[in-house]
Amino acid sequence: MTGIGMWTIAAQSPQLVAIVEPGGRTLTYGELAAEADRIARGLREAGLATGDTIALLLPNGADILTVYFAAAQIGLHVVPLNWHLTPAELGHILRDSGARAFVADPRFGDAARAAGGDVELRYTTGDIPGFRSLSGLGAGGSGRPGGRTTGALMVYTSGTSGRPKGVRRPLLGLDPDQVPPVSLWFFGLFGLRPFDDHVHLCCSPLYHTAVMNFAVISLQFGHPVVVMDHWDALQFLRLVQDYRVTHSHMVPTQFRRLLSIPRSARTDVSSMRAMIHGAAPCPQPVKRAMLEWFGPVVVEYYAASEGGGTLITAAEWLARPGSVGRAWPGSRVRVLDDDGKDRPAGEAGTVYLQMGDATFEYHRDAEKTRRSWRDRMFTVGDIGYLDDDGYLFLCDRASDVIITGGVNVYPAEIENELAVHPAVADAAVFGIPHDEWGEEIKAVVQPVPGVDPGPALTTELLAFLTGRLARFKLPRTVDYVDAMPRDPNGKLYKRHLRDPYWAGREKAI
């Protein structure tokens, strides 16, 4: 068997398919390694040193993965940029990260020019005024770049509340040709082994931590990576069938759209061995419907870009619906009160995670870093509880909890109930100011196509919730929108809905 690691596979099996791009063009391991070496040589020649930062404003495809491998083999911090951000938001990340190099695709050219003017080295995969061509970088040399050492992803938090912060990890001086044992361990959680006829389908933006990690580790394991440049449920099914896809990383929003496909149009998905999902809460009816369709291959995990997490198999979830599982081997999960004491089973508190001796810092935010850590464990602000067997159930984010009349209300609970109603395509719940109660509960609903928003629907939804929730949890008002402010990976930017109500008022977010 060929050894693992992208460069090892490229040397031993250069014709093996590595990437299938949107549109069907393929890139072999030999081509991927050669391009990554060329770009890395050019970046070294341009003066980039180990520990420097490079930012990528690139769509899904071979380019972003190639530049990642180029930068990762010369010890750079790699910042994938969300191409839905405004130029001002992109500019903040470029400045905050200290990016010395910036690579952009022409389809984002206007934003790249507006945001990246102060970056020292600017490259493009096509033609952007003021940017040099990436295709000419390092073209005059040959061989491997000098000073090879493994870099690290530096992903910025999504910015759902406040300005995004970069999660920066220390560089450990590892050999880029060696696959870290943690990658073997992590994929092993999902039953994914090197080669073994595995094929990965990347169906979400590669600027997300988990999406990039699943694609990169798949390539390190000899798994061809089929890349979608945008989500389309029918195309997803066609690709699964045509390429005999064995694993993919998804979010509940994509599950919903798959389930909307008529049964007569559904194709063969029998090749799928691990349909992995996380990143956002999954309503129980949606999860059950996916299990009925795809079978016990639907596996859920809870994790953070910062490290650590839980996992739950299909069988475990059916026995404990709503749980996100138990701690990974080698990981710890605790639920603590405000004094740092463990909460009893079934009682909610702040969720803390620990993954070995892993560490990180929020770049240029020592105070946020300090607040996130307690006794070698960290929190991202999630609220949840453990059952008697150590299974974690999430309630909400601390920043989203509504305090009305001194009582805590978890919006996710209400959102999950609303999601079950056949007239609701999407829903968000949050607190708005109330002079007497402190906050009152507001729901915002995106109706399914063909359903008219208005008082009649509001009455129907509140009657529906009345039989499912305590009265103090019922929304006092319901508004309607044509589309929720979600990114393509399903992350809801709730602050875009909530902030206008709190303009000029004090609200902890």
C-alpha cells in the first residue's frame, strides 16, 4: 500500500486522482504536489518566513486546496476568508491577522481590491488590477521549497456577535510529509481509514474550519475529494451516485433541502458510509428523516475551532434524541456553574472542553483568551447539561439566552419546535427590550414557499407552540422575512436580526 501524506502519495502514485473540481476537471496527486511546491518556492522567494500569515479569498476548487498545501509546508498561518463578508470586514481580518500575503480570485476582485490595499504581497488566480499572477509565482525554479515545516490554519470566528477573532495555534515544527497522529485518530472516530476506496464530497465553503480539515485530511489519506462550488441538493445526490461518495460533512440546512426532494427524484446513496454533521443544531424530525433515508451512517459531532468535542452515533442518538454525544477519547467535557463547580446531571451550565494539552489564543485579544480558559479547559459560551451517562445536551449559546422576568429562556428550544411546523422553512428567536421584564421573546419566521405571512399564520404558530412549550417560553410577537441571514454553512447571523431592537440599549452579546 502507498504510504500516506499528500507528498508521499504524489511521489508513489502521481496519477492518482486527488481533486475533482466543480465542472469535472481533475487534478492528480502529482499535479497537486507540483503546484504546491511551485507556489511555496515563490512565497519563500518573496520573503515570507515561518510564522508569517497568508490570507485566501478563494472559491471552492483546486486553487484554495493547492495554496493551502503550499503555505502549510513552509510554516505559514493560513487564513481562509469568508467571501460573503463586506470589504470593510475583510479588511479588518487582513489587518488583524497581520497578513503579509493575500491571494484572491477575480470573482471577488472588487472586494479584494477594496480590502487588500495595505497587504504587502497580493496575488490572483486570474486578473485583478494591482495583483500579481499566481501562475507565475515560483515558476523560474524547481524542486521543494527551503525551510519546510508545518504551518497551521488560523480561522476567524464567524462574527455572529461582535467582530470576528482569529484562533491562532502555536507552530510545532512538524514535518509536512508526516501525517499527524491526531488526523488518524480524528478520522478514526468516523470509521474513515487511509485509502479503503473512500471518496470525500466537499459540499460547503472551504473557508470553514471543519470543511477545510475534512478535505485536507482526506487528501492526506488518499481519498479523492470531489468539490462543489455551491450547494445544490440534486447535484449533491448526482455526485454521490456518480463518484460513489463514501463520506461528506454537512449541516442541517443541507439536510432540509435534501429532504425537500421528491422521493421519485432521489438517487442511489448506498455508497455513503459516514454522513457527518455538526456546526448547527439539527431539529429532531429532520435528523429522524435523514436516518430513515440514509440509514445508520448519519453521525453527529459537536466541536469548536478551538479544539475538543463530542460524538454520537445513529444508534446512540435514537436512544437519546437531541444529544450531541459523549466526549471524544482523550477529550473532556464538563458543565460548570459561574463559580467553576460541576453542575449536577440534568442541570444546565457553561460547557467546557479539553483536548489533551492543546492550546490556542484569540489573536490580539488577551482578555477574550483569558475569559475562555478555566483549569486547562475552554468554553465558546455554549450552555448545556450532561445526563447520568455523560451524554451532552446543548441548550443554547450564552450570548443568545433570553432573561425575561428573571427566568432564563433558551431560544434554540423554541426554534426547534417552530421548525417542526409545516409552514416554517426557517426560524430565529431572540430577546428584545421590555421595560418591565427586561426582555421579551421575539420570533422571526421564514415561511415555506406558497405560505402567506401575516396575522393568521401568527395565530396558527402560537397555537401550535402552546401545546409544546410552557407559556413563559411563547414568543410575544412574530415577524416574517423572505430569507434568514445565514451563511452557506448554515450559521445564522442572529445579530443582524436582533441588533436593531437594541440600538441605544444595553445588551450583553
